[in-house]
Amino acid sequence: MHSTDIKALTSKHAKRPGFGSKSGERTNFVLLHSDDGEGFDIRAVHAKGKRRGLGLIGIQERLNAVGGNLSINSAPGRGTKLFDSDSAGGFQWRFESFSPMNHVLVRQSLKSLLEREGFQVVGEASDGNEAIRRCERHAPGYCRDGYQHADIEWRRSGA
Amino acid sequence: MDISMPILNGVEVAREVRVSSPKTKSILLTQHDERQYISEALEAGVKGYVLKSQAFGDLVQAIKASFARTALF
């Protein structure tokens, strides 16, 4: 993952206190997420296999795409840390809450899922009104909405 | 559907899309599994209701069920 990817992921929330990024010249990086939230049972998440959290799937897929490897350090009541264990340093960023990235990551995860299944994602919308406008414009076969209005329109490839 | 969102919630969007884009089918992806929300979704013409926790297993199935003109709830 290049720094531009992370900036793209975080740009919507860059004004949040304590939330930001700094980039280095090297493409290797340590991706660090650290929070003092409720945490979770890592073994339980892995036991779910492909049904695990959409946000984690999104992070993992983007790291895997550039040869990285997601490592998770978390336990119930002890917060969560995420980092790229293959990193040699050079890029580091942190934020205080996992929730700001969630909507973007959820959309990206769903987009990846649908494209793997042969669907073409023709647009995304960040709220209900935009979803309606895009449906009118593109007349997609389907309009998925619901998760914090993180909307995606899609149609079958070639349809 | 997140009913706490301002302006338009997922069911309202689905209801509007059914009118403004009749060929578009809507599938709700939500964390709510209460009967009330499912009933509202059915009334709005939603073709699928998928829990976020089950998205990877059920979303594609819901879409394919819609292709087959059946609903998945």
C-alpha cells in the first residue's frame, strides 16, 4: 500500500483531532492503528474465516495487494493495534478511532467482493440522496444501501 | 439500514428508488434484525435484507435471488 492509498482512505476525516498521516519516501511502511477501545477476541475473528469483519477484510486485501501482511494485536477490553508486520519502516500513521475508516473500508470490501463475483460496480454514494440520484442516472440493476448510507450501485458485467 | 441517520434512511431510499428507478432492485445491508425493520423493508419493496455480520456469505446470494425474482430475507 502506498501512502496515496492511505491518504485516500483518510482524507474525509483528516480534520478529526489526533487523526492524520505522514509519509516517507520509502514505500515500505508500518501501518499502525492504535485505540483504547473494547478490543476483540482475535481467535474468534479468525474462526469466522471469510465471515469476519468487513473492515479487517478491506485492510488485509489492500495490504496483501502490495505484498504486506496484516498483524492484529487485540484482546477484549485492551484496545486494538493493527500493523504491517512486513514493514521495514519509513511510513507510519496512527489514528484514535477505528470508526472513521470503517465506511470507506466497508465500501471497498463490498466492491471487491462483488467484482470477484462478476459484478461491475458503477458507482458509490455517501448518503441516501446521492444514492437516489445515482440510481436515476445509471439505472443499475441493484442498489445496495443501509450501512451508514454507504451505498454502492452495481450491475452484472456486460449487462 | 441505519434509522438514526438524518434526512433519509435506507428504507426511505429504497421506497424512493422504486418510484424513480423502477428497474433497480434494492437490497438492505444492515446491523438491525428486528422484525419492525424487516416489515418496513418489505413494504418499501426491498428485494433482500442482509445482516452486516453475514454480508460475505449472504449478499451475493441475495443478489442472485433477486435475479431469480425471489426475495431473500
